[in-house]
Amino acid sequence: MKKRILIVNSGGDCPGMNAVIRAIVKRANLESKWEIIGSINGFDGILSEPLEIIPLTKKDVEGIHTQGGTILSTNNKRNPFNYPVKQPDGSIVNEDVSDKLIYNLKVFGFDAVIHIGGNESHKISLKLFQKGVNIVGIPKTINNDLAITDYSFGFQTASQTATDAVDKLITTARSHNRVIILEVMGKDAGWIALNAAIAGGASVCLIPEIPFKMDQVLKKLTSRFSSYGRGYAIVVVAEGAHFKDEEGKIIDGSIARKIATKLKEVNFEADVRETILGHLQRGGTPIAFDRILATELGVKAFELVLEKKFGTMAIHQSSELSDIALKQVINQYNKVELSHNLIHTAKGIGVSFGD
């Protein structure tokens, strides 16, 4: 009788998720005793009645590594320890259904779970492992904010998408002598903004790690225009960036629009426009880097199951594949250190962080 692995992906989608699924299936195909099953829509698949799970064969995953998103679908609102359950009166109450999940895994003969997710997802992985589930994690987030691993797949593609946006916005900003503020993802870490600002040639880069002053941003933008009002500038801002007002109170939320409003309040002469890139960063075809990284991690995760190294995460560290205990990973965020070489590089080419 074949052994069974359940693949679950949770959290937001990102380029490379399908490449991971394909890698796990193809690596398992080299072993004669393993069957790979996918859980539809995160943990919903294994918790639904009847189950929403699908077998994944080599034929099922042919060519999916070039596709964005995930063939299994995903969500970030289905934590089995705080799961929305419909009550007899029609109301929804969040309940701990982890015991039901574990029961279903046993009844349907699953020997292990490979969970693809970010920091919050792997808090779930650790809790399930502590309750006896044979689980292995794979790091996934476009924000690159998972500690320990060099990169999480999806980040490089998201950075490329953001850079492409800067490239396009420069041409229209230059044509109309405008300032265009591009807001990218990055609630707690500014990696996407920092990479896109350097690669695209932005004048200002605002990230969560460096609270900024509006007068410094204004000073940099003013320097980009002649006395005749000729010039242009691009501001790349992470969604979690924040500035301090006159009382020193930190203000955040809808940051691109707030910056634009501040510029208009001081009668900044140039026309100011905002672009919020949003979920465009999550979609599309993964670039080669992310396909390769996702494939490496998928193969490694399956081999961790073979080795029965449960409660671990497959990682890429110092350009080598490795693994680490889940408890050593969660709650550690990979934020941009002010001493990082990319901060030094950006300042070396005149990028302002508004500090």
C-alpha cells in the first residue's frame, strides 16, 4: 500500500507555488511507495465534508511551473485553530477544529503533510507538529520577510514586477514633468520597495524600517525640478512605510495618497500622481530564479519526509539547501537592516529614504 502526502498551501498566493507542487510530485514519482494528494483551498480540503482533495500525478503537474498562482487555490482565513464554522442558526463562529483535521489525516491514511506558507502559516505548522502531525514546511512570501532562508520564492518575481512598473512610470513622469508615487507591498519589510527603487532608478524610497520626514522627501523632490518646473521624480513606497507628523505621532495606512496629500498641502508645484500596484505583484509567470528556488525547496521538502525529519522547514541558506526546526523560524522577521549593503548602495546613487 502506498504512503500518502498531503500538500497544503495557505496564506497569499505568489509566483512559484505551482513549481513547488510540481517538484514534490515529480520527486515522489521517483519513489514507488508514495502518493501525493492536494488539499483544495488550504486546509478547507481536508476539513470539508466530503473532503476536497485531489490526487496529483506526474501528468497533472506537467507545465504548471510556468503558471502563476496555485492549481490548489489558497486562502489566509482558514486557520484550523481558529476556523470559521457555520452554526445551526446560520451565524459563523471561529472554533478550534485541529482535532478534526488530525482525525481526518489518520482516517484517510496520510503519512505526512507538506505545508507551503509564510510566517503566519508556519505558526500553524508548528502547532500541528506539537499535536503529533508529521509536517514539513516550505517558505513562501513575496515580501521576503521570513528569517533564516536566503530568499523565499515569489520575491524576485514581485520585485521584477515592481521594477517594470517603475520603468513604465518614469516615461510618463518625464513626459509630463510629474512626481509619481508608486506604492508596493511590504507591510513590515521593505525589500520589494528597496529592490525596485534601485533597479528602476527611483529618487525616493520609503520603507517600514526607516520612518521618514516629509520635509526631507520634499527637499529631494524639489531638487529634481528646475526653476522652470522641468523635471520628474519617482517615489517608491512600501505599504507599511510611515512618517511622523509635527507631534511625532506615527501615521500609516494608504501611505501613497497621504504623501500626495502632504505635497499638495505645501503647494508643491509639480503635478503629483499615485499608483498602487497591489495584487499585480502576486500574479503572473514566475521568473527563472523563483522557478528554480521553488523546485529546489519542493524536492528538499519531500526528502525531509523520506528522512522523517518532521517539524522542520526546507530552506536555502548561504546558497545551499538545508533545513531548520520550525520553532527556530517563526516570529523572526527578515527586515531590512540599516547596515545592509543595499541601503548603502541606494544612498550611494542618491536615493533618499526621507530620514
